[in-house]
Amino acid sequence: MPSPGTLDDWFTRRTFSPDDLDLDALIARKRATGQTVSLVLPARNEADTIVGVIEAGRSLVGRLVDELVVIDGGSSDGTAELAAAAGAIVYDDNRIMSDFGRARGKGDALWRSLRVTAGDIVAFVDTDIRNPDPRFVWGIVAPLLLDDGIDYVKAFYDRPIDAGGVLQPSGGGRVTELLARPLLNLFWPELAGLVQPLSGEYAGRRTVLERVPFFTGYGVELGLLLDILVLRGADAIAQVDIGRRVHRNQQLPSLSRMAFAIARVALERLSSADRARFADELGTRYVQFSRDDHGRITVEPTDVADVERPPIASLPR
């Protein structure tokens, strides 16, 4: 377990703020090093917010971003059409690497995006953001341009929550606080300094992203963190403060399914590292409950299975 001093040292050296960074200097650095940047926006039924997120990214195209791609997950609300009209290159996730079958979630879309993008640095940004800002993009790219020893960058931010139509200044990130942070502190304390380990805004070097597996669903963020930790070590991971992020808060039943999938990924990684042993294979059936109009409790089982996609680098071209 790392000592408090070691964790403090990591936090000091590997935590960045856009307030301390200069966009023009970053653009000059990018040109000097010859690196290219791909911005990937996964989306499914985000018609209300997709255009704003694209516009924030497009303001950097030709300067810091070389390509902007939306990976659409079968939207039925016109998201793909709005994205194309806003100037993004749009792909249907099911049509990328279709030999693996239909895409199974956000993580699958991110994994498949590596086959249709070319940037040396790949930045992923969620598309449900209500207050999009270009710094959500250049903030996570900056440490990769400034320090060759950094391979993976996570964003962190304040997370307001909508309570009865009133936006409270904090209270979001419930799965992080109740599950992810306790798990990291217990089993991967070298990652305990990450403020938002499950954030949907992160960037990495292609050479690293193509060498790790991707979980297809809710577990993708934790899986990437744990596998990059093993591959490159904690010092190759950094984080950046992008201020405040407002998005669509999910309801408790959805968060519960998310927590189940994330816990399952954590247990799988403990098992694969021979740090835990289980008598039976980890299940994917998750049971929840609801009350019908007559006051009766009904059982609602769901299959919550994150499939592990192999590293892109291990596949034939």
C-alpha cells in the first residue's frame, strides 16, 4: 500500500487545472511534436445536448483536434442526424467491427472507435453534458502533450444534482462515492487520489488504449483504469480539474445496475490477479423490485453482463 506521502506526491505532480494551462501554448506544443488528436463522442438518444457538445469540440478542430467522431448507439430521437448536421463524422456502432456482433453498450462503442479513428491521442467525452465547454476536451489532452510520461488522463469536476427540478451544487457521482472510491481505497490504493475515477471524460495515448481490453458497458471506466495501472503504473495516470459538469442525473434503479456491473468488473480483476478466489463464476443476473399500481411488489431480474473485448492490438488488421 502506498504511504500517504507517496499519494500526496502523486496528487501534486499528476493533478492539473486548465487555469494553469495556456491553449495557444498547447497548440504550439502539438504542432512541434507532430502528434494528432481524435475526439470521440459516444451517443445514444442525446438529441437535447449533442449539438452543444459537438460545437464545443469543433471549436478546436484544425487547432488541437484533428478529427471529431460521433459513435451512435442506435439512437431513435434523431441524435445521429443532428450530429451529422453539426459537422461531426457519424458512425453506427453496429457497423464497426460487425464480426463481433451488435454493440453492447458505451464501452463497446469506445472500443470500436479505435478502428475508425487515427489520432495518436484519443479523447472520449460524454454527450449528455448540459454545459459543454472546449476545456472539457483540451483539458484532458493537455497533460499528454506536456509530459511524455503520462499515458492516460481522467477529468474531474463538481457534479450538481437535479433535486425536484432544482439544481443542487453537489450530490452527483453517487456510484463513485458509494462504490468506486471504497473499492479503490481497499484494493487499489495507488488510485485513491483520483477525484472522479468513473468520469466519462478521459484521454489516452493510442499505443496504450490499443493494448488493454474494454468492457462493453458500465464497467468500462473502472476496467480501463485498473488495466492501465497494471500495464503502465500509477505514475502514467493523471487527472485534470475541469470545474463543473452538469448532465442528466440517472434514477436510482439505473445507478444500482451500474454499481452491480462495476462491482463485477472489480471482482473479476481481483480474481484474475489471484487476489481473490470464488467458488463459482460471477453471475450476471441482477434482481431489483418495483411496486405495481395495486401495491404489490414485483421481481424484476435483469441480465447485466459486461463482455470483455480484447485489446485492439491483439486483433488482425
